[in-house]
Amino acid sequence: MQCISCGKKLTEKDKICPKCGKKQPLAENENITRFPLLKSLSPIFLLIGLVLVPLGLTGIAFLIFISIQEKISVLRFIIGLVNILFVTALPFILAYIFKQIK
Ligand SMILES: [Zn+2]
């Protein structure tokens, strides 16, 4: 543990820095997230992801339907599929990333 002001090494018991007199944050505060707003976005992304899953499945079904009807190329089919999967998975990825924020 170091002084937040001058960087002097402190013991866990030092609530005030003996060198510069700066009041130190409590040790348990270290577990509190520094970006609570960003971290709180995680469940929102999760919710968006859950909403997008049925839409994604519908999109894939639609893509398969179109590819049968219109005989689109395999490449276009794959690009469409990857796009749908990416858009569906993105909120889950963001939710995971934002959950990791400390
Ligand atoms: Zn200090």
C-alpha cells in the first residue's frame, strides 16, 4: 500500500500518511469499482443480448429462406450468417467486458 498523495510506503494500519499527512482511503474501498456507471451497463447489454437472440434466430431462418428462394451465393450466405451471429453475440461480449471493469 502506498500513499495516494506522495507515494510513501504505508502499512495497512496507516489511515493518515506519516510523511505528508494525506488521509488514505480505507482498504475495503479497493474492492469498490472505480467506474460504477460503466459496470452497471453490463446487465443492460445482457438484456439487449437476450432480446437480440430471437431476432438473430429469426434472421438466420429468414436468410436460409431467402437463400433457397433466390439462390444467393454461398459467400453472401456466409457473410449474412456471420453478420447476424456477430450482432447477436456483441451485447454478450460487451456485457462480459463491462462486468470485468474495476
Ligand atoms: Zn504521503
